[in-house]
Amino acid sequence: MAWVNRGTLHLIRSEDYWLVQALTTPQLMASIRRRMENRRVTPTQAGRGVRAITRAIERNGPQTREQLRAVLVRAKVPVEEQALALVITIACVRGLIVRGPMRGTRQAFVLVREWLGDPPRPTRDREQMLRELAVRYLSGHGPATAADLMKWAGLPLRDVRAGFKAASDKIVELDAGLVDLKRRSRSDGVPPPKLLGPWEPLLVGWKEREWVLGRNVSSVVLGGLFKSFALVDGVAVATWTLTRGRPTLEPFAPIPRGKLTVLERDVDGVERFLKR
């Protein structure tokens, strides 16, 4: 797990890390510098903290957040409020550490070079990397627009356009600025009714969310937070929360009985899983 696209935590395949990290993290440093000013962490302190974190992991193996807190305190680096998380994020964005194994109930941080090995060689040029990102994004999100890929990856428009241009042999232009893969496999239609969690890719994979949330955007998306929701016929029909280990639906409107029965089976499945 690593902080990549848009500076949020992602679970990605180890072989994909190098591509995503190289393309989506450099532009995060501007917002990180603003956060450093707000948290009163100086560049010198941040640099000292990152070095202390990497040395501690190198000497002692995987380290939890609380262990890293102690490391930073000894290094005289601020840890109050969100300063601890900020310094850890800087180390992640620089491609030095990622989240690794569990230590009890806590996930520990590890060195990238030890956990994932050396980056692939030879290093691909940026145009090739943007091409691969564009094709792979469209494979899971097409049809989509340049603005959609900008939003998902946190890339500037010039990079998105360069990626689409480099992939021109793989994609086709549609109406309204949409592009897609030329050889799109047929869809099996909308999925069956199901419960979806917060930060569901349906909500963060494209710039707009009205196509799945309709008039209920404000009921599901609260600032930068996303509620769990139920999907029926490809659109959101309810939010849900856990009440004593069992999902409780809060419908936007009455749900047809047949669809509700399918959702209730999903509710039972979540409850069984949590009881384990």
C-alpha cells in the first residue's frame, strides 16, 4: 500500500508500483509544502525525519506508526497533530517506504528497495509510461475523457494528452470528448444489486459522479469523505452503516422487493464475514 494518485492511499500490485509512483507523485510536493507550513514542519525537520525513518527501518526491520513516532521524537522532529502523518507521507511520496506486513493489529512500514526489490531496468521514457498508464486506465474506466484521467491520476492535462497521443494506435475517439480502447470486450451488463464500501472506485474513477449517484451526491459524498452505498441497476439507491456488526440500509426511495431481497443476502454476507 502506498500514497500515490492524488496523495491518497492505494492498494496496488507490486509490479505496478514503479509506473504509478513515478508518474503521479512528483506533483504532490506542492501540496505537501503547503501542509508543512500549516503543520509548522520546516524542510530541514522533514528531511531529518525522513532520514531517521529510513535508518530505523533499515536497522530494525518493519516499523509501525507508533514506533516511527518514537523515532521522530528522538530526532527532534514535530509529531503533534498531523505532523507525524505528514513526515511519513513525504517518505512514501519520495518512493522510500510503503506499507508492508502486519505487526499485531497495526500495519508496519518497510523500505521499498527491500520489500519490492530494485526498479525494473531499463527505465522506460516518460512518453512510454504515459502511454501505458492511459491504456490501462481505459481498460478499466473507458469510455472516459481526458478530464477523467486527470482527476483519477492527478496528472496535468499536457501529460494526459501526451499519453492519449502515444496510445493512438490502441484507442478510438468517440463523441463528447470520450475515448476508449479500440477492441473493447463486451460487457455482461449491469452487476447484480450489491453493497459497496466507501472510496469505491465507481466514485473516484471519473471526474463526475452524477451518473451513479444521480441527485444523491450530497448524501454519499461529504467533502472529501465517501459513505458506503448500495448499488441497484448500476445506480446508488441507499447508503449503509454498520449497526452492531450488521449493515443497516438508508434508502433514498423505496427499493423494489426483488432487488431488496438480493441486497439483504449481501447484508447477511457482510454480517457473517464480520463475525469471523
